[in-house]
Amino acid sequence: MAAGAAVGAWVLVLSLWGAVVGAQNITARIGEPLVLKCKGAPKKPPQQLEWKLNTGRTEAWKVLSPQGGPWDSMARVLPNGSLFLPAVGIQDEGIFRCRAMNRNGKETKSNYRVRVYQIPGKPEIIDPASELTAGVPNKVAEKSGSRNRSCEQEVGTCVSEGSYPAGTLSWHLDRKPLVPNEKGVSVKEQTRRHPETGLFTLQSELMVTPAQGGAAHLTFSCSFSPGLPRRRALHTAPIQPRVWEPVPPEEIQLVVEPEGGAVAPGATVTLTCDIPAQTSPQIQWMKDGVPLSLPSSPVLILPEIGPQDQGTYSCVANHPSHRPQESRAVSISIIEPGEEGPTAGSVGGSGLGTLALVLGILGGLATAALLIGVILWQRRRRRGEERKAPENQEEEEEHAELNQSEEPEAGESGTGGP
């Protein structure tokens, strides 16, 4: 039994192999009709022919006859002997064989290998990057601990939906193919298949590390190549992110004269944008966060200051090779005659006001404490005087009594003499 089953399996495999080797390749679009001609068959009945097919709809060879059957909705034999598939699908991929006998008794065989395809819509790049930084590490990659992608930045994700076979996505830089896993280039691909239609969705995420000193703009594009020969590739619209060089560590400084920015009405204020870089960038002056319509200059002079000139000023350096840099903002204010202006802008003025308030409070507390001390001292002095008065009165009474007692004794001594 086992030997017979093995022999039968080998016979089936060999028959399939022979059919594939001598078969004619046929490609058909999913959903469209397909007609396979049976060579050597008479164009009109009576006909001696037999169709066999081995596809995704069958477990083994299925025999179809001109008389028809339950498979007529999926495949049926036409009067001329050809096989008609009204709407070819993914399950119809496989081998089709026809054996026909003409009226002279000559047998003719026809073998077909059918493959189906579905061309997707035009691929697109979603979430494209508008700018990249040359050689700057990606913070997200650094946190994840990835070493190979620590300096790579995401360019975008190319998406193709509804293809069969799956096909492939490829990236291009300036119309030249990008090879993944090369230095500075990596691609993360994902393929999904729809559970009902069987069509594929492809995604390809491109990560690159732009080289320093390169072009200011890079042109990226993506293309979809079908998994069938003689089919043209589909290309996305190109994207052109700008490439910035790393920002220099030195910050630009905004110097204001007079220092502090608080001046009397009608005075002149000079603002100087101090740029440590060697390049000569374009300078844009800002007031209260709004750009001023002024020519590019590192110095801004405000003559005859008035109320309309009050506000916060800053300068922005627009470099050709890296991102713009903005200085810290300084406050320009007007002080009336007799008032003291802040020595370090509005922040310094508020600090001096707070210090004066604190000193005033402390002075008031010290004065109150001094008054309380004086009052207490006076009370203690009065109490001391009241206590001493009775003691002096008692001493005077005792002294008077002593004087009275001495006077009689002196009289008696005088009368007792000769």
C-alpha cells in the first residue's frame, strides 16, 4: 500500500514537472476573462478533447469536458474546444493541459502555466522629511541604544497598496539606486497581505546620514517594481529635503547701548548683533517677535527714541549652511526725567524695585522695634522711681525721730550743770 502510494505521488510530480517544462507562460490580470486555446481540436463538434487543470481551486488534476458541469461558473469549455475563465483570480494560478484528437486520429497536447497579477496604484511617500541635518545623531535612535543607526535620520516611508505578486520597493537618490545597509543608508521593510483579497501592501522606511559639506538639497524618490517580467516600474513624486550643517556651538549675542536699554525720550539706542561665526549670514531684526522690514545689517540704530520704539528686540542670523540662530531678546524702554532707569533691562529694574521694597519693610520694622524699646525703657524707669520714693520717706521719719530724742537729752545735760 505504502509503495503504491509513493509510486503514485512520483507519477503525479513527474507529470506536473513535464507540464511545467513544456508549458507556455500566460499572465492575466486579476478580474479579467481568460481564454486558453486547445491546439489541434476540431473547430466544430464532434470533438475528442479533454481539459485538465491543477490550480489553487483543486487538490489534484481536475478534468473538464465539453459537456459542462458544476465548474461552468469558473471555467468551461467553449464550442471550439477552448477553455474560458470568465474572471481569473489568484486561485486560478496553475497548470492547464488540453489533449485533443483530430479527425485523422492525430493527438495534440497544449500546456499552459497561468500566472495572475494586479498592478497597484502609484506608490507615495508619506511623512516626508522637510529637512535633515548632516552628521547629527538621531535622538530617538540614541535612546534606543542602536549603534548602527545612531546618526541616521528618517527621510520618509514609501507605501504601495494592492499588488500581486508582492513586488519590491526601491529608493533612489538623485535618480541613482540606493543600496541598503551601506554606510549611512538603511531601509526597514514590511509586507502585509490582505486576508480576503490576497493582495499585498508594501512599506519601506528610509533612514540616511547626510554627509557634511554636501549638497544643500537632496532629491529622493521611490519606485515599485512588479514581480513579473516586462512590466514597467511605478515611481513616486520626488521629495527634496534641505540639508543643514550642524549649528556652531557659539551663540550670537545682542549688545545694547546704553547698557540696560532704558533711556530718556529722544535719546539714541544702538543694537549690535555679535556673530562669532566666520561666515557672513543675513541678519533679520525682530521686534516683539515680528520681523522688521529692514536691510540686512549687524547694527540697528534707533534715533530719537519714542513710545512707539519700546519693546523687545532680537536678531536672527540666517546661515546658508545651517539653521537660523536667534539671539536673546533685550528690552528697550523709556524713563521720564527724575526716574532711575534699570541698569540691566526690565529684569534689573524689577529686581531693584523688589530690593527697595524689602529694605523699606526692614526699615519700618527696625523703627517700630526702636519705639517699643524706648517705651519699655521709660516704663521701667518710672517703676524704679516709684519704688525709691517710699524708702526716702521712711529714712526722713527715722532721722526726725532721732533728732527729737537728742534734743531733750541736750536740755537735761544743760540744767544739770553748776
